Amino acid sequence: MAGRADDKLSVLLALVPYLVAQRVVAVEEAAEQLGLTPEAIREAVRLIALTGIAATAGEEPMHDEMFDIDWDAFLDEDVIVLSNAVGIGEYLRFSSSESAALISGLTYLSRLQLGERAAMDDLAARLREGTVGDPMPLLVSSATNGVGTADPDPDDGVLALVVAARDAGRRLEFEYRSGKDETLRRQVDPLQVYSDGPDWYVRGYCHLREGLRNFRLDRMIGPVMTDVPVDDHSDLPLEDGLFHPSDSDLQVVVDVAAGGLPFLVDYLADDERAVVGDRTRVTLRIAHLPGLVRLVSSLPGLVRVVAPEPARLAVEHWAAAAAARYPSEDAGTAAAGDSAR
């Protein structure tokens, strides 16, 4: 089983529960079932026989704390007989409230048809089996917000409507309040529905902008599903990620502190990097300045805007306005300077 350590670990993670379930299995059969070579199976079995529960420092593990196999059957007949398995049944289980919350969320998503229903039902069944006691009875319906509370979520109706339009292949029409605080009438062919944290979005072809756009559901006003079928958009690139560039994007140069760059991957304009002190200088593509302000404010202390000047001033003004709400004037000046200097 020569190869990388993580490849070996993947084999072991697949083989151990398989052997625990089978107890007796031929090497050839195990190799076929797991998609491995017989020699890889044999090497993994030899390694498993040397493992077990970690012993106290300075002490040898006891026999019943180690995996054990029938070596005669393994060496003479090429059959794996697992005679002792340790640790497998001692995994942590979800509490009843944790399991109920997860099952409620899966049920909610299943009813909205935001994934493979059979897969979600199977996962919910597995959660019930892996719970300490019976899951708490949390109700999930179209009148709840999906986490078992009685408070209605105003976006639930919009989300259900958008999902229905996407599944039916029908065009949506609504007023939309953008990040620039502009409200325009939009006609959109819905293509994808997804969430980013607590916010739900629909990604679709906007007939006003004649291109692919993202729309946040809580900014949609009076959405309706029309009788107009969506156009053929098979040529559009529906990649993962929230941000998709357009020709009207702003190019913004920022210095990013260590640990902040992974949060900006979807916004990078190119692959160029430059080290400036203890930060990395990159260029971002941003749709508009309010969006830049929100992005910087979500990463406090990690992003410093360098150019262009309007972008730097927008963040500086936001930081100054935010700092003015606090009694310390010195702290406000430092915050504004650090984000936009």
C-alpha cells in the first residue's frame, strides 16, 4: 500500500468499518467491494492488526485493546476473520436536541426540494440511529422557519416561490433593491438557489442586465412567477461561488493580513500577489462601493484598501461613521486609518 499517508488513511477508514460489519470475508471479495487491489487489502490488514486503543504513556496496550485477526485463516486461506475490534462502537453520538435540529433542517430542505430528497431522508434516518435517546419532537412546516420555532420567517414564502419557479422553468418578475439602494423592475430566469450563511440567493439570467446575476431574496419586492418559460441558458457558466465578474466591476487594490486571503478567493481579479510588509497585496473585482464596504466590514482588521481613491474614501467614511458611535475618538481614528490607509 505504498503511497501518500492520506491515501493510506483513506483505505483504513474504509476498510475497518467494512471488516467490522463483515467479520469474515475473503481478500479478493474485499478488494472488489472496496475498489482496491488484493495486495493493498493485505497490507492494510497487517497494519490494522498493529493498532488499537492508545495506551497510557509508558504502558503496553492490553490484548483486548488491540485489533486482532485469525492469522491462520489470513495466511493460509487468504480470508480475513476479525476476532477483536476496538473503539469502533465508542464514537460520540448526537444528543436528542442536536439530532432533532439537524433532522428538522433536513426535512425543511427536503420539502423545498433543495437537494436529493432520497439522500436527505437517508441521512435523517442515520441521524435518528446515531442519537442518544429519541430525537426531540421539533415540528417543521411551511409556517415555521425550519428550526422548530413558531416565529414565521418572511423569506420562507419567497424561497418556496423561487424554488417552484426554478423547478417549473418559469420566469420570475420582481422589484429589486440593489446594494446601491436602487430599486428596479427585474425579469429573471431562475437557474440556481443557494444560501450563503443566513442569506438566500437566486442566481439567474437577468433580462434587464442581459447577463448572469445573483439576487438576495430579502431584497426582492413582490416577486411573482410568470407564465413565460425560461430561455435556454445551457451556455452560461454556472460555477460555484457567490461572486461572478462582469465588465463593469471595479478593480480595487487591497493589502490582506495573514488568514484573510481565503475569504477573498471569489473576488480575486488575477493570480498576482505581492508581499507588502506583513500583508499580501492583491487586486479584487467588486461590483460597487457599497459591496466593498460590506466585504471589508465583514473582515475586521484583515483587509486594508489601497486604491483607487474613491474606494479608499468609501471605506474610510464608513469606518469613521461606525467609530463615531463609540465614545473613544482615538479608537475611531485608528479604525478608520487601519481599514482604508
